[in-house]
Amino acid sequence: MKTTKYVQRLKMAFMSMLLLVGSMAQAENCSNRGVLDKRFCDENHDMVADAPKDPKNYKNPSTLVFTYTPVEDPAVYKDAFSDFQAYLSKVTGKKVIYYTVHSNAAEVEALRSGRLHIAGFSPGPTGYAVNLGGYVPIAVKGTSEGFQGYNLIVITRKDSSIKNISDIKGRIVAHTSISSNSGNLAPRALFPKLGVTPGLDYKVKYSGKHDQSIIGVATGDYDAAPVASDVFNRMSLKGTINKEDFRILFTSPLFPTSSFGYSSELEPKLAKKIEEAFSSYRFTPEMTKIFGGVDRFSPISYKKDWQVIRDIAHSTGVAYSDSGLKELAKRDAAKRAKKAAAAKKKN
């Protein structure tokens, strides 16, 4: 038993060494990297990682692993994407499986380690995936008219005494997670201009997810919450909440929704097939209903369309760095432990 574990550790160490050697070799010939991790190059200056220069470093797995951001109940979206997975398998000629993740940090790490090949990342964590994991965003959900956007909205109960954004001073307000754009970063960047500073004018409590913030407001656990409008609308369509029970205090400009893309380390011909699958696929009626009327994946540019997200992150001191990801993972772990303790206490 001990011998087997020792051999496994040796194999892992050897693979890590090969990865490091490959990364160093690429770094030596890299004329531009921008803010990407040292493993990657960006010689066309599009702000995302190029494919490896040496074909020996291409990844062409027999099974492709796909996942969607853990913003809400993972099981719901595993079923929702089943038809797309089958289509992706048909176009690429590969088996495609769904890998459930329970935190944003875990999703980034899965991509970074090579265990995840194709994914949907929520807007905030997309930057971590790009800089640290070599993620190449190519699409967001949309229609023939363009990509789907969402707003940061601030909600409270309709029967609350809170009538406008300034009334949340001195209250308990739920933010979702540290990496979330609409659930944390955008409020911290935008609210001071409205005369309200998170953490100073009101107490911030992290709920973990947008749906938990919304339910928490409905049950009175929180006085108000900044959340993504698309999540709020989906929960209303599913009957999880009644929109009429809430008051919207603030609506931001439009942001892009979750990005979809793949690992830059995939073999270029395979990457092209993945792009083709996203471009040509049309949603099932069930997917269109779940995702608020969209029917396809619309092309996007990380450099152009994610500019507003990056600006908000930078204005709040967030860096898409290794230390930033470690802090994100630490907070994710603390929230999971707190949730587990609460569930244990309830039972």
C-alpha cells in the first residue's frame, strides 16, 4: 500500500517537473505575456493565452470535461447542458462528461491543473481563469441580435422600510462572494458614488451565491442584497420566488453574462471544432426557458467585452493573481465550512 502511494507521488512529481520544463521553455521564447501567468504567452496582444508554441505541449484528450459556473444549484445546470454536451461530442468526435464544481476557486484550479477543458465561468472569476488557467473565452449566451447581458440590481423586501439605496446604511446587506462582479466587486466600485460605502455604511455578510442572497432577503436574514438580474429573473420564472415580494432599489448599466470557452492548451484543430460547436449550436426549448429567452452562444471578445468587468475589479483592488486566487479559495472554504456547520446544527 505504502509502495503504491510512493509510486503515485513520484509520478505526480515527474509530471509537475515536465509541466515546469515546458512552461520555462515557452517563457524563454515569449515576446509578450501581459498579465498572464508565466506558463502562457500573448504574442497577438488579445489578452488571452496563445496555444503552446511546441506541438508536443498540445492537449488532445480522448474525453473532454465540461462544467458551468457554480452560481446556483449545479444539478439544474448539469441537466440543462446535457443536449449541448451531446452536440459537442458529435462535432468534436470526443466523449464529453460534466464535472460538477462547488466554488469559483475550484473551477479555476480544475482548469489550471488540466482536469477541465471547456467551461462556463461567471463574469468575475473569468479574469482569474484567463490569467492563471489559460482560459480562452469565446462566447456568452445570446440571441441573433447579440449577447445576453445582465444588471446589478439591489433588492429588498417590498414590505421593508428601505425605499432607496441610501436607506441601506446601518443595515445587514448580503454580498455573494469576493470574486463575484455583480455580487461584490461592482457594488464596491459603484456604491460610493451613490453615497454608500460597503463595509463602512452597512455590514457586509457573504452568502456564497446569488440565489442564497435572494432567498435570504425574502426570509428576512438580510435587509438587502446586490445580485445579478438574470439570476433573479430565472428564479422568478422557475417559481422559486415571486418578483412582487421584492423592491428593486438600484439598477446598474448592462454587464456581459457568464463566459464560455476552452483551455488554450488544447490542440488547435480540436479548439476550432469546439468553437464550431458553440457557434452552430441552438438551444433546446428547455434551455431557452431556463436562461431567460436566449437561444444560442454569441461570440465575444475578452479584450473588448470584459473591459468593464476588469475596470471594476481593478478599481476595488482585485488582482487576477495567484495570491488573489488563494484568498478566494480560502474564503470559499470558510463559507463551505460555515454552511456545513449550520446544516449539522439544523439536523
